Amino acid sequence: MNVLLIGSGGREHAMAWKLAQSPLLDTLYCAPGNAGIAQVAECVALDISDHSQIIQFCRDNNVSFVIVGPEGPLVDGIVDALEAADISAFGPSAAAAQLEGSKGFTKDLCAEFDIPTAAYQRFNNAPKAKRYVREMGAPIVIKADGLAAGKGVIMAMSVEEALDAIDDCFEGAFGDAGYEVVVEEFLEGEEVSLFAFCDGQTALLMGTAQDHKRVGEGDTGPNTGGMGAYSPADVMDQAMIDEVMGDIIVPTLAGMHSRGMPFKGILFAGLMLTEDGPQLIEYNVRFGDPETQVILPRLKSDLLELMIASVENSLLEVEAEWSDETALTVVLASKGYPGSYEKGTEIRDLDKAEADNIEIFHAGTAENDGNLTAIGGRVLNITATGSSVSEAQADAYAAIKKIDWQNGFCRSDIGWRAVAREKE
């Protein structure tokens, strides 16, 4: 079959790399793609916000299956538009995508179906939100309700910081995402991610990972889209995974089904492992970035087959087989990220970093006159596999040293918690 993948980041490069291995695939297109994706797919310049343009491309190129990478098009209803045009699409409907598109929607679902999560209140005006913060004290978490490109969550360590965050939300710092605010309890613990394929009724575990969101060593400094990750998350044993599936994922599917908006696609649970057990921080309705770059290298099964089963309500008929190895990815970013950064700087010697256990997934790259250049904040993902986190970490950083990019930087401690545990 001909497949169209929508997106242009490291997540989509990892997906394209894995999809290209499927015997079910004829031609893989990607819109808009990047310089790395162009090595395994035909990149096409489409406006991914224009549903009619996407549909017309599919008809003109005999594309029978569309895979949506980013959250924006999902929340905007691209899957609904494709299905109305009789084109199969992997991902949730606009109604089901509210699990990511509205934090308040998800918190209310958790309350109704007894899904463990932090205590919270929703507010549509600043004075009431501030009054609640003063009553509760700090630390406390302020969240813009809608999509804010990963920037709408503020973990306020003081009341003053929380009040400022509320002002930022209602004064437009996060655009339309801040028209409503969720104020919630601050949870203590270690954060992990769990992924599951869903077909509306059945959930199939797709692995665990631990992301490193802050820009600085030891998880310090401002939040980013993610500076690296490893999989599986060693802090989660099978009993804890079973607990999350039984107490969080399955009730979510049941709740969404009862609301008449069955969830299909990949459900990405951001979790906090507290003294009282795992609690849901948030849902995303698509693969994570950079978690995808460490989950898919461990997947032995056919990704396209699993995605088709999700769409066709047949997950009970397939299995996901996994490598026992650990995968770890380090993000190479442009200096200045997550603030302002220079674009168009040249990257050399990627070929010198290649090895049997190394995959380089491109994010913000382009090819200009035969030269690879950086055009984004997060630019490359250097992914290594090994028998342990320590081994994968060492190989990833050894590969990075071979890359010549003067304007790039990375954290030097991705996987630090797991490495410390392995040394105990």
C-alpha cells in the first residue's frame, strides 16, 4: 500500500525509518518531512493544516493509509476529514484528541472514572484562579488548558510564581491555549512515559521510556521539547506496568467509549511515580518526541501492521514483539535553544558517527546545495542500542564526538538516573 506520513520532526523520522521496513509498504510519502526522512521516504511540500490538500494528494497518488505524527492536526480533526473521504488514518478523532487538546477535559474524565491523578480545579478567569492558589499554597502546578507546544505547564515553586503564570495564561502568553487554566496539586516522584496502541476497546502496550525535559544537566533549567530519553524505563517493573494499564489506560478507554468518542491511535501517558503509586500527569494522543526514537528501535514487529490493526479494531489479533536491549537517544540542539538560536549552520561528518548499533534521526534539518544544515531548535537525535543503559549511553556520546557541528550542544547526562541504579 501507499502511505502518507504527516510531520517533520525526529519522531517522524523514526516512524518513517521503521515503516520503511514493512513488507506491506509500497511507497512512503512524508509531508513535509526533513533531510533525514528524505533518505527513506518521498518528501512532499503539503500544507498539513489544509485537509482538502491532503485528501487530494492521497487521491492523486493512490494513498490508502495516512499516519499523523503531530498533535496539532489531530486536534484540528484531520482524521475525521480523511475518514469522511474514505481514506484510512491512524490517530484519534478530534473528539477523542481532546485528551491532549484540553487538560481540563482529561482531568474531568479522570475524576469521573476514578483514574489516579493530582487534585485540581479549572478556572476561566484570573481572580478565581489566584484566590485558589493563595488558599492552596506552593509548590503548585499551573497549566494552560490547550495546546501550547510543550510550554504551557509551569511548576511554580512559590505563590508569586504561580500568580505570574496565571497572568501569563490569561494575558495571551500561550495564545488560545490559555483561555482556561487548570491549577493542580504538585506531585513528588519520578516521571516516566508509557505508550499503548488503542483500537477503541483494546489497549496493546507499546513500551515505556523516560524523557529528560529540562535543558540543563541534572534536570535543571527551563523545560524543552525533550533533550533525550531511554527505553525501557527501568524504574517500572512488570507489576507497575500492569497497574498502570489496569488503573489508568483501560478505564480511560472505557470512559471515552462511554462518552461516544472511542479512542484509536497511540495513547501516551505521562506518569508520576509517587509514594501512593503511579498517577497520571497528562495524556498525549500521539507518539512522543524523543521517546519514539528509543521505542521504535526496540520494536521487532511490523509497525505498519500494528497501526492498521488499531484502525481496523483488530489489536487482539496482533502482537508486539520487543528486543531486550536498551535504547538511548541524545538530542543535539542549536546553541541558545530553548531560547533564540541561529539557523542555517552547517553539520558535517554524520557518516563518521554511523555504526551497527547507532541510528541518527533528523529533526530540524534541511539540505542546501548538498550540505546538511540546522534549521530548528532540536536538530538531531543520536540513538544507540546496547545491553544496558550505561552501554547505550557510552556509545551514543562516542558517536556524537565524531559529528562536526560547531553550533550544536547536548546534555552530557542522558539516562543518569538509570545509570546510577545500574551501578548500585
